[in-house]
Amino acid sequence: MDAMQVALPIVGIVAAAAVAFYAVSFAELREKSFRDLEDSDSENGIFKSSLSSRERRARRKSEKQAKD
């Protein structure tokens, strides 16, 4: 038997295992992120939005004035 006849199937099996591992890992990460999103929504019952642009501008302005 030639070395390539032995190595090629082994490389194929390792490659298939790597693809399966990454597919399962990404699926689990996606499920976890959806679960975390649902948990955060159910904690307070409403969606917590980020600061509005007015609030960000006001905060930057006050920080800038505090430096001066």
C-alpha cells in the first residue's frame, strides 16, 4: 500500500470531524445568544434601549466642560 492511500482517508476523516465540530459549536453559540436575549427581555419586560443621541451629546458636553 502506498502512503497516500492510507493518508488520504485519514485526512478526509479529520477534515469532516473539524467541519462537524465547528458547525455544532456555532449552532450552540447561536442558541445561547438567543436564550440570553430572551432572558434579558423577560427580566424587565421591556426592551432596554441605548442612550439617545441627545443624551450622548449632553454627556460628552458635560465631560468636556468638567475637563476645562
